[in-house]
Amino acid sequence: CLCCLVMFIFAVLGMEFFGRDDISKGYVNGMYNHHANFRYFGDAFMVLFRQVTGEAWNGVMHDIMVADCDPAFNPLEPDDKDYDEDYCGTPHSGAWSYFVIFHVFVTGLLFELITAIVLDEFGKMNESQELPVNPDMISNFNDHWAL
């Protein structure tokens, strides 16, 4: 399934981009949390499936745009001279581009899938209907009544 492949690729990308963000904080919309995040593949895949269905994905996107790094993932201690609070690349002000590109890809794939199904069923419907008049009768009619 091509749609699942696209979701797999974007889930892995989301884990790389947003996987180290803090999910225990209460963000603006409260939608980037333990249930909807990019920390693990299953959670990332479910966030993207949620976006495909249109279920409040924009709240997750806006929370990611203001998310902070999770201190547990920082390899340095806070008292180290090279310590950086934004080691994971936050804030993700460009997170909207990730979500919009994913939405365009998947929406296009689903639209093409639905169109292909409708056209296939329409073709099957035309093939299954038999004409009450066979081609010999039509040619006979044309021979006798054509001007």
C-alpha cells in the first residue's frame, strides 16, 4: 500500500525531527503528549494516521512548534560548559511545512485511489450490462433503414 509507505517514511522523519521533544509539559493545545508524539514509531504512525483522518492534527502541529527539548535526552549535564537547552533543534517554527507536505502527499494519494476505484467499478458495470440488441441486429437495421 503506497499510502502506508508514505506514512512509514514520514513517521521515521517525524521521529528524527521531533522525537526528542518534551512530551510531559502542557503545551498551548495540550495535544502533544504521551498519547500523540513522535518519540516511538507506533506513536508517530498513529499521529500521522490521526492527521489522515483529520482528527485535530493542527493542534499537535502547533504544540510541536513551541515544544521544548526533553532534558532526559541531552547527553550533557546542565552544569557542562557546552550545555545547550535547544540541543534537539527546538523551537520547530518550520514544523508546519512537515505537516502540510505530508497532508498534500496523502490527500493526493487517497484522491487518486478513490478515483481509480470509481473508474474501475464504472468499467465493470459497463462490461456486465448486455445489450438487448446484438451487433448483427444493429447492422441489419442500418442496412434496411439507412439513407
